Amino acid sequence: QVQLVESGGGLVQAGGSLRLSCAASGRTFSRYAVGWFRQAPGKEREFVATISWSGSSTYYADSVKGRFTISRDNAKNTGYLQMNSLKPEDTAVYYCAADITYYGRSPDEYDYWGQGTQVTVSS
């Protein structure tokens, strides 16, 4: 099993930045793809970004392209989501997820999830 813990959320003004971290347990983490998803109140969980186990391949939702950057440091068993130029519509609980098979864009493709961290962007 893989255990994931997100951190770095908080309250920020529109146009500001936050960096989310995803700390993972297990010596097999380097072989897992990592994805970030978010869920706003009353909304379904949606894809944000994903990165392959090697870090060589990434994919972003259209809504965050050019503003968010996904990365990972396998030596530290940690994934990151750098969020810049934040907008009120980015407000949501952000979740880190891991999967050993594929860096997919659907929540159904990930087996392991963190507890989530709240991001609130004020206008």
C-alpha cells in the first residue's frame, strides 16, 4: 500500500500563489504516477494535473495550463503542485493520488488517495 499526505493549502488572495506537497510512504513510490485532483462544494471531483513516475511526462487540465506546475522528487518521496495566478474558481479541496499503472486523468484510475487540503482563493 501507499500512504499519501497533502499539505500547503490555505487562504490566498486572487493572483497569489501556493505550493502543495504530497508526502508518500513506501519505497515503491518512485514507480507510481502521481495525480492532483480537486473538488469544490457541490461539484464532482475533477482532474488538475498528473506526472509519470520518471517525471518525463505531464498533463494538465485546460483550466490550469500556464498557471500550475506539477513536479516530483523521488529521492524525497514527495510530489508537488505549484499554483500561480490563483483565481476564485480554483477554490476547492485538493487531493493527491497515486497509481502504479498509468498517469491517468480520471479519479477512477487511481487507487491511493490522500486526505485532501483546502485551498481558498478570495476576490
